[in-house]
Amino acid sequence: GLPARVTIHEVGPRDGLQNEKAVVPTGIKAEFIHRLADAGLPVVEATSFVHPKWVPQLADAETLFPLLGDLDPHRLPVLVPNERGLDRALALGARRIAVFASATESFAKANLNRTVDEALAMFAPVVARAKDAGVQVRGYLSMCFGDPWEGPVPVAATVRVCRELLDLGCDELSLGDTIGVATPGHVQRLLTALNEAGVPTSRLGVHFHDTYGQALANTFAALQHGVTTVDASAGGLGGCPYAKSATGNLATEDLVWMLHGLGIETGVDLGRLTATSAWMAEALGRPSPSRTLRALSHD
Ligand code: HMG
Ligand code: MG
């Protein structure tokens, strides 16, 4: 059967805005995050403490995070690649972090300038120190299904790195379909293989990008398997419209429409969410790709 409740892990301010060509002003980001929290999203990934030259869009993390001081930091995870990033995040009072690994060597190199195992070694002290400080740790795993350089990714390769992330001490994993090539059968095969490798479904979240229009179908397959944490991006933000390999994440509006239609609780007020995404699309100067947002827009 399907779960009664799903936790939506909102990634628009981080995964969405990191891919925008324009650097969004810090005050707009802060308002975006506040509005998403007010719309009932329980978790809003706020920013990344990565190298500012690698992701200039999120280089204002030190200015942004203090503007969110009225929100519970347990609701505001931030990405941290290494100890330098952890120091920065802890200094500002972050209480929830995410490290981000890759199932493929090509993407580990492109994203982290490391091999898969070097990246895991980089995360080891980050996770250990975070846990000592009582900080909750999510482990993202990118390219769980396919990779733009290597093609389809064997289930065993993904399972291997998932196990390593859990062994480091990650509380939760997020299975990333970074370029949106997964299909529901592949999702089911991966989830089953993870269970067979001793990974309980309760510790798994799913993170679908919608490049091939499969994100909702993939989510449904994951729900049927018992997954109750689903990542999504308000308005389907993210991905450059000119880049071929990736578009934005599954739009939060589309996800909420499906979940509420299934009678699954999310705590999200869809009206406040669509108003927020419409406002953000205006600020970015381009229309949202979310079908639900467009269908519910009245102008
Ligand atoms: P590197 O060049 O190998 O860095 O980058 P390094 O360790 O050699 O250090 C070089 C210099 O950078 C040093 O300074 C460090 O202090 C500094 P120097 O001593 O030369 O003056 N430095 C930092 N400064 C500020 N903050 C830091 C930091 N770290 C080092 N945290 C590094 C390695 C990991 C830093 C780099 O590759 C990086 O920042 N990568 C981040 C890439 C990224 O953010 N990608 C997007 C997120 S992942 C994603 O979107 C996928 C996901 O959505 C799931 C999915 O869809 O699949 C999560
Ligand atoms: Mg992503």
C-alpha cells in the first residue's frame, strides 16, 4: 500500500538556484525560503557551503543563513563537501547537513575533483564531527541510475556507495537521478537491491530530476516500495534551459497535486506554494516548467 504521509524535502533554494544563470539577490533568497516554510514545507534546503568559485550562485551562504534565524535550523539543511564547509556551517548554527557522493567516477571528478573513494574519505571526518555535534546528516548519492559520460549505472555500483555512506554514519540517503533518465522499473530494481544489501527503506529518500518527464512516475514507484521522503523543487526550478543533460527537479507543485490526490498528507498548502513559485518565476524573469503551477495560475 501507499504511505499515509510523505515528507517533502524542498530543494528549490539550493538545487534550483545553484543552476540559475542569474545570481539571485540574497534578500530574495531569504524571502523565498521563508515563504516555502510558511507554505508548510517541513524541510527547506537553504544553501551550500562549497567553494564559492565552483558555485558562485550560492557564494552568499554566510549572509543568507543569518537571515533565516527565526526558522528552526533543523528544518534548513545545507550542503557541506568537506571540513572547511562544515566549519563554515557550524559557525552559523547549522543543525542539519548533507554530504554529496557520486555512484560514478566521472561525476565525482567533475563535481568534487576527487575519485569516488577520495570523496568518501573527504566526507568521513565531516560526518563524524557532525554526529559528535548532534547534527543530522543526509548523504546524497548522484548518478544512481545514469551518467552523462558513462551511460546506465549498474545497480551494484549504486548499492556499493550507498552502503559506504551509511557506514560513514549518514542518517538518511537521498538517491539522486541527477540527469533524469530513471524509469519506474529501474527505481524498483534499485530499491529492492538496496533492501537485499541491508539498507532499510525508512532511511531512503528519492531525488528525481524531470528531464525525461519520468519524475512523478518514478516517485510513485518509490512510494509503492514504502519510501516516505521525496525531494522536489518549487516551480521545478533548476537546470539551464540551454543545457542538454539536465532540467530541474520534480516540481513540488506537481508532487503535492499527486500526493494529495492519493490522500497522502504533506502539510503543504498548495495555494501558498503556487503563489510563492509564481512570485519566484517573476523574479527570475522566466516561466516555471511546472504543469500544476501553470494549470492553477489565473492570469
Ligand atoms: P578543490 O579545488 O579540490 O578544493 O575543490 P581543495 O580541497 O583542493 O581546496 C582548494 C581551496 O579551496 C583551498 O583554499 C580551500 O580552503 C578552499 P586555498 O588554501 O587554496 O586558499 N576550499 C573552500 N573554501 C570555502 N568553502 C569550502 C572549501 N573547500 C575548499 N567548502 C571542493 C573541492 C569539494 C571544495 C569543490 O569541488 C566544490 O566546492 N564542489 C562543490 C560542487 C557543488 O556544489 N555541486 C553541486 C551540489 S551536488 C548536486 O547538485 C547533486 C544533488 O542535487 C543530487 C543529484 O541531483 O544528484 C545533491
Ligand atoms: Mg539534484
